[in-house]
Amino acid sequence: MLAGDEGWNLCEQQLAIGGAGEMFTAMGLALERRATDRIAALLELGESSTEMRRGLLAAFGWVSTDCLKGVVKGLLGSTPYRRAVGLACCAMHQVDPGPALTAAVEDADSVLRARAFRAAVELGRIDMLGPAYAALRDGDAEVRFWGANAALAMGDRDASIDVILTFARSESRYGQCALGWLLKSRSIAWCREFLSAMASSAEKSSEMKRRLVGGCGVAGDPHYVPWLIGQMSDDRWSRLAGHAFSTITGVDLAANLLDRQAPKGLDQGPNDDPADQNVAMDKDDALNWPDRQRVEEWWQAHRSAYRPGTRYFVGGEPTRDRCLAVLKDGDQSQRVAAAEYLCVLAPGTRLFPTSAPTWRQQRALAAITYPGS
């Protein structure tokens, strides 16, 4: 911003890398400067690359609404791709696009339809339950998923479940998200039966094992705590199991001296060696390493405070007040879960924007209201 045209030239050069971060920086700068020609060029570039489109959308969500005046209106009246960008922008800023959203779910373009149902979830558009039901039979998998997600968030606990189940049981990129919504909306008894069945597939697939460990935390039943403590001995699942334990009990591992140092020689993803082909980020990089023995001792001393067969979320029942407290003070994974719980607890609730800039989230928390509150 301070470097003027030279700053823009540097951004333009970096776009050749084709990454999300490079696009985020360039589009953020273009929007801040309201540079119409540059915005149009970047939109065109983003259409050809899924990775760059991630950064493009993130930039639209990051800048202030003042930078978007006139831009979003133009997008909503343009091509299916640009309409999808416009809907995403509205959802990220919690602005209801009205008829533009209603029309999008009926469009022939599947990408636009999917983005429309996702926006319906984010904006709490409970009036779109009818179209969401119709989307359960859509020929496009992405549309089916977001249609089912929308129906579930809008209060359906019947027709959408089979579709959500199909995704939760598969290794689809929507599987983790599907599992989270599913476990939050079903009874403890149902969750136990489902997770027990998942255990067999988890023996053959590391992805399904990750979902099983994380799913125990989402289900919130203290019944799983001894098993989770057992998983802390395996470096592959140790941090995830520790996080699931904290999500049930509400215990901060580091604050209670229940953590340990990372194992020596552990490969945690990209490093400074240009010859190393491993560029995948460590999925659990932000999580603490639990000390199994100390966690076990803590559990033996406190287990009487937790009733198996009762759902816990960060130490208490997942009520509206508990979820709001977690939105304010929880870690990011727990905050995402709290936002989803609020939709499950009160269909028609807008999905809290946990990816928005901090200042915008703080403002939203200060003014938050929910149906029936």
C-alpha cells in the first residue's frame, strides 16, 4: 500500500507463482485502491485456477465494506462465476443479497448453485429449505453436499441425514465438514453407534482414523476419554487426541502443564531444504503435544465430574451461552464448532464468520442476537 505503483508491480510479478497468497495480496491491494481494471483482470485470472480463487475470495472477505461499494453489485449481475464470487462476498460480510441468492439456487451452473446453498447456511436463510430439499437429488456432488448442509442447518433432521452420512463415510473433501455437522445434530446414543461403526474403516485408512479421533471430541461423550488418552501414545494421533480431550473436558493442556515437547526427529512438513519435495503442511501444527501420563493422572482425579452419556463441549453442555463464550475465548477449531452449534441449536441463525478479521468478529460478538434470545 505504501509503495504505490512499485508495490503493485511486485504483486503482479508474484502472481506468476499462481498461489492463493499471491492472489490474496494482489486482489486486496486492488480492492483497497478501488482499481477497477486490476480487479477485473484478477477476477479473470482467478477463474482459471482453484488455488488462486481461494486467495481471491479471501481478499474479498478481508477488506472493509467501503472497498466493495459498487463492486459486488456488478458481480451479482454478471456471469455465473462472478455471481458466485459476489454471493461469497456477501456471505463473508453477512450481507443478504436477497433475490440474487434465490435465483442462484435455480441456475444451470452447478458451481453457482453450490455457492448459493453455502451462502444460505452462512446467512441463515431458512426460507430456502424447499430448494435445499430439491438439491438432495442434484446430479452434482458439491451441490448435494451444500444443499444437505443447508437443510440440516435449517432444522431438517430427516431427509438431509442420508446425504450427509454418505459424505461423512467417504474420503470426499467434504467428509470432515459433513461429520462435524452430523455429530452435533444427532443424539449421544446415535453418535456412539456411528463412531463404533467408523472404527472398522479407520483401521484401513489414516484419513478415516483422523476423523474418528476428531469425531470423538465433537460427539462430546466422556465415554471416549480413556480411548483418546490411549491414542496419545501414538505420535500420529497424539495432538489430535489431546485436542479432542480438551474439546470434551474444557481443559487447556498447556495452562494445566499437561503438555510435552515435540518428539525429536519428527517430520512436521516443509523446511528450508530446497531438495525436500515435502511441501504439505502439518495438519496438527497448531495443537499441543499432550503428556499421556499427566493427562491420565488428571482424568483419574477429575473423571467424577463428567457423566458418560452426556454431551460436553469445552467442559459444559453446548448451550447458546456456552457457545458464545467459546466464540470469545476458545481456540479456532473450537470457535468453528461453536458457530455450527449455534445454527443447530436455533435453525435460522447466521453462521458466525470465524474467518473474518478480528476487529469485525469482535464487533459482531458485541452486537450478536439470535432467534428466540
